[in-house]
Amino acid sequence: MNTLVLIKQVPDTEAKINVAAGKISEAGIKWTISPYDEIALEEAIRMKEKSGGTVTALAVGDDSVQNALRSAFAMGADNAIHVKVDGYQMLDSFGIAKAIASAIEGADYKVILAGRQGSDSDNGQVPLILATLKGWGCVSFAKKVEVSGDKAVIECEADGGEAVYESSLPVVITANAGLNEPRYPSLKGIMASKKKPIDSKPVDIGAETKIEVLGFEPPPARPAGRTIDGADAAAKAKELVKSLREEIKAI
Amino acid sequence: MAKILAVGEIAGGVLRKASRETTSVGKKLGSVSTVLIGSGAAAGAAEVAKHGADTVYVGEIATYNGEAYAKAIADLVKGKGYEVVILPHSWIGRDISSRIATLLNTGVISDATDISMDGDRVKIRKPVYSGKAFVSLIVKASPQVVTIRPNAHPIAESAGAGTVENITVDAGASKAKQVKFEAKSGSRVSLTEADIVVSGGRGIKGPENFPLIEQLADILGAGVGATRAVVDAGWCDHTLQIGQTGQTVSPKLYIAVGISGAIQHMAGMGSSKYIVAINKDADAPIFKVSTYGIVDDLFNVLPPLKEELKAALGK
């Protein structure tokens, strides 16, 4: 069974984000695979180790996202597709999903895995849009996946509890924290990753853009806070309760 | 005036706060009708009418199904000509908003913390990069689909006609179906709906001390949260995790106990109105965003704090 994993290259969570003139300055940012996508990739590799087949990693963006695909090779992906778009916009999920749908036209993937959301936009839209465009099932926030025969059984976090879903194949599944613990790439994997071919597919998504970004700005400054002073912990507790009640009327 | 469809949530005949929020926001931006799908959905009609809903579309279905919900709502938008669809950025809202937008061949914006009309466009502001930047954007295609951050938008009273219309929600053709559901029952208010959240971090030192957080929350009628470190260590249930890999909360008051304030945690609680931090490390980043900070050992602060709160609240 062949599996496709959607991976997104994002700034490292610890990266400092600078905003200048309504835009994000990319200088000095260290890029990485979005953490949830690493979990999705790990799951695909485990499925292959158990039942055979291939794992293909796919990333959308300019040439820089080939770094993320090399990291996917190092972890254990067999193939990589770079959906090359000019003017890539991380918030344009519809255009991205359309480009992915076009790039995988005719391929025979039974399971498409992705992280539940990218750590840059925190949207979680692309997997659902892709599934809807293709008429496939989509199960979000998976914490356990079993594929057998022509169906997948997925345990997932659900509204107010935990649920089990059954889906026909192909199915799009988004990975939640707790699905697995992603492995570190082996030295052998890292060496081999440099030589593997990446299938680069240029796609023009200009006409499919549905979102217009008006501009970025730094986060609004929070009003200055106050340290609660007091002779001891009890005095501080008393002063805090007084402030909560009288100053901000929060309790 | 924009013609808006608010998507509410109801389960077991109990209307969720999210329904009042999406309807109130819709009323603020234009004329609003509300769709309620779930078990006992009809019971919520009169309630959302109090927030301005002209028509309340009611779809009865026993088991949640994302494909069926999305198709029913997309058909409604097409059939009635709604220009804007507003959903809560809840578990259900995340699962159906992108599907609805795709069925309508349009775009979707998720998790708005600010929302306003700019001509015929709904202008959204939302945090990105773990709250390290904000972005303003619009859906330039039509109709426009947006989700709003729970608890971050005011609920307003405004009488609407509340005319009930029934709609059909049919999961028969769906590819993925829920075959089992186990509710995570808790007596406490849900984290995303709570006005006050009390949250514990690594500073509580061990699972035996997590009840201190719960006791404080119970005095305040608050939701209980935790950091990733506490969840990973198994000191509390993983559903309580707040942060980038957990839930996003936006309460009026967030009380961070023994939490240093890693960026991943701040991403999940940074839009709280007021933040209280209790931590013995004066250099902890959490103090930079706190309304009130107590620099002291939490084990010394919590016992008198509980007594003071009980006395103040008459408990």
C-alpha cells in the first residue's frame, strides 16, 4: 500500500519572527518540518515497515522546501514530490490543496497523512480541502490508525470525547500529538537523503487563490502588569484577591 | 447589509455557548440566521433567536458526521444565497469549515480573534507563528467562510424572529463514519467556554499536587488546564493540555501556576484578557504577559489564596 504524506516547511517554533512594513522578514529564520507533519511521516514509515508499500513525502513551495523533503528522506521516505509554485502564500490553503490535487492526479495512494495543523498558520485546512476536492473521507486528530483490506479504522480525539471512525480508501488522516513519537534520522539515512531524486512539479495556482493577505503586524503589546508585593505569601494572596475583585472585577 | 449564516452547536438538546457567539457576531456584521445541527437541535431555536437569529435552521441527527454536516450547510448557503458563513473555531468548526468552503468553491479563514466588515468583505485578524505575529486578511472569493476563536467575541442580546425551518442532514453517502464514541465526562466547565481557567505547570512538581490546581479551579468555577510538560509526564489527562499542541483558550482570567511561559504554551493562552502568574522564578517569561504576578513558592501561595477566595466568594 502506498502512502502520501503532506509536509510543510515552517519556521522553527523557537524562531524570532520579525515584522517589517506589513511583511514577515525571513532573515535568520531556521526552517523545519512542521511538528505535526513529522508525526504523520513517522506513522507512514511505521505502516510501511509493518505492511510494505512506499512512503512519498510531498511539500508545496519554492525551491527552499526541498530541504524539508531531504529531511523526510533521512527519516525514511522513499519518494519526494516538490510541488513548485511561485509566489507561495502559506495562508492560501485552497490554492495549495488544488496544486496538491493536480500533482497527485492518477497516482494510487490509499492513505494520505498530514499533521492536524501547520505550526505557522495553525489553520489545519489543506487536508480537509484536499479530501473534499477528491471526494475522499477525512478523519482529523488521529491517535491510532489501522488499515486493513479496503478500509481504515481511526481512533481520534473528537468533540467532547474520543471516537472511532471507519473510512473507505483513499482516506485523508490528520495526525494529533500522541499518535507516535517521531524517530531521529539515522546517519546512514542522512547520507543517503542527499542523493535521492526529488520529483519537481511546477504548478501555477495564481487563478485559484481565494484569500487576500492585507498585512502582518507585531502582536499587540499587553498592558503593563504589576508584581504583587507583600510581607509573605499570605499577604500576597490577600492582595491578589483584592486586585482581582476591585481592580479588574474578574471574580 | 451582509446576509450571514451563523453555525451553532447543540448536543443532547443543550445549546453551546459557541452558538450565541457566532449568532451575536453575525448580528453585529449584518442580518443573521443560525443553523443548528445535532441531537435535540430544535430545543436551541428560541435561545439563538435572543441573539438576533431571523431564521433558525434545525437539522436533527444522532451521530456527528463532518461530511453530512458540511453538505447540509453548503446546500443551505447555496439555496438561500448567504454571503458569509461564521463558524466557531471548535472541534466541529475546524472539521467542517474547510469542507463547506470547498463545496462552495471558496476560501476559508480560521480562528479570527477580531472580525469586522470592510465594504462587502469580512476583515479578519488572527495570530500566526505561535502568536509572534498577527495577520489581517479577507476571503476575496464569495461566499466568505470564517471561523472565530471561542470566548474571544462578545455575546449580545438582540431579538430575532427565530422562525424555525427544518433541514435534512443525511450521512448515508459519507466515506468516513463514526462507529464509536466515548464521552470524556467531567463535571467542570469546558476549557474553551470557561470564563476563568486555572492551569498548572512543571512547578507543581508531581501528580500528587495536581489536585491543588483542581481545588483552586473549583472554588472559582473555573476550567482546569495544564502545560505540555505536565501532560507528557502523565500528571493529568492529555485533554487538559493548553498550547500549540493542545487547546487554545481565551478566558477572561487565566491563572498560571508554576508555569514558566514557553512560547508553545503562550500560543494557547495569549489571547486571555487578564493573566495571573504564580512562580518562584522572577525571570520566568510568563511574568512579561501577566496582569498580576506573584513571585513566590506556589506551595506557600495556594493555601492562603484558596482561603482568601473562599472568603471573598462566600464559599
